[in-house]
Amino acid sequence: MTSEIRLLTRVTVANAKSVVDNPDEPADPEGGGGFAEWAMLTLHALRIELDKSYRITVDLLSDMPAVLEEIGLTRLPHYTVLHAWFERIPTKTWRAFLGASAEKRTGHAAIDSTGFDRDQPSRHYANRTHYRVRALKVTALVDVETLYITDIHSTTSKKHDAKIGPRVARRNAGDLLTLAADKGYDGMSFREELRAEGVRPLIKHRVFAPYDHAHNARIEDNLYNQRSVCETVNSVTKRSYGSAVRARAWFRQFREITLAAAVYNVEQAVKQ
């Protein structure tokens, strides 16, 4: 029987190869010519899955020959090399990997935000680098039927949901049929933009006048209540991979969140 982590590695390798420029490159070319980008991307996904540091991840994988066979590695990089590759791989590749991991999309999505702690660095480091924002605001777009995370938006600011929602929806308008969200995303301009893209907004109005009750009554409860799926996925992701980011630089933290979402999707694919 094939282990779950080996199946996860197999799916991850396929997704990683689909987003790099040279998918046919050997994982570790002969003659010590470094490592393939897709292989390093796969190792980072396994690091998130194992929820270990770079050093311990390499140590654990050295005792998993079946997993290394799935990747095609005959040797492992030093943990400092693995760390360097996390910065070397561009953000667009990490985002493409997230997109590739969301295999099935029905077009019916929900959007919601959650927070991840940035308190991993020491207080001395935080003070020395003027590290003032102690949490990331992460907004996830989730397919309510397949439960895949199809997009992620991260910010260190306190930007309002009504400002983030249109940006996420705009990036995914071609894949959406409906979008469910809570009242934090209430805004007429946002609804009009969604309708212009052929997307039906399922966003309750904040009640300021009697006609707002009428607007809300026209939204079917069974469709609107699907937005709770997004909250569930956010909770599962934080319980599985932690509620805090380990990287120090903000752009590495954004990549870490994106990678965790992709690993969650791969896990969903393996379970199905």
C-alpha cells in the first residue's frame, strides 16, 4: 500500500513540473550541477507538510527513500541551500503552483479573511528592524463545492475587506459564477463590478434602512450560508500548518502562506 506522504509527493511533483520553465530537467543533474527548480519546490511543500525546520526536514527526508524516489533525488541539498531556494523561486511561481494545485473549480466560491501571527522573530530582532505589525491578514478564495483554495491575498496592513475583495475577485473573474461573502465585503461598487464580469454576488447588505432587509431577503440562505465553508478551510489550514509564519521578511511570509494553501489543496486531492 502506498503511503499518504508518497502519494502527496507524487501529486506535488506533477503540479510543480507544470509551473516551471524546464519540467524535463533532472531533479539533481549528474556532476553536481545543482537541483531542478521543480524539485526544490516539491521539497518546500514537504517542509510545510512535515511542519519542521529546514534542518530537520532534510534529516527526516534522508530516511524516506520512497519519497526521494518519487522526486528522483539521489541526494539531498544542505538545509542552507534549501533555505536559499525559497527566496530564489519567484513569487509568481509559488502563485502558479497554488493555481495548479486547485485541480477542480466549479465557479461557486466564497471569500473570507483570517489572521496569522508574525511573532516568531525575537523581540530584539523586531525592535532592531522596526518590525511593528504583529499579524498578517490573509484572505482566501475557496471553491465551496471542491473545498480547494483557489487564490490567496496577504497583507501586513489593516486594509478593509471591501478593498481586498474586489482585487481578489478581479484576478479570478473568469473562473467565477457566484461569490459569497459576509457583510464586511458590502459595497455597491463591488457588486456592480462582479455583475459586470458575469458573477452573481451573494453578499448581504449592512442594514441601514428598511430596503436593506428587502435586498437581503432576495439572497437564498442555502447559497449565502456556503460562505461558512471558507471559515472552515481557514481553520483547517491553521490547525494543520500552524497559525504563525516562521519567515522574517514580509515577502517570504507571503510565499509561506501561499505554499501552505497549495499543500492543503494537494492533501485534498490525495484524499479524494
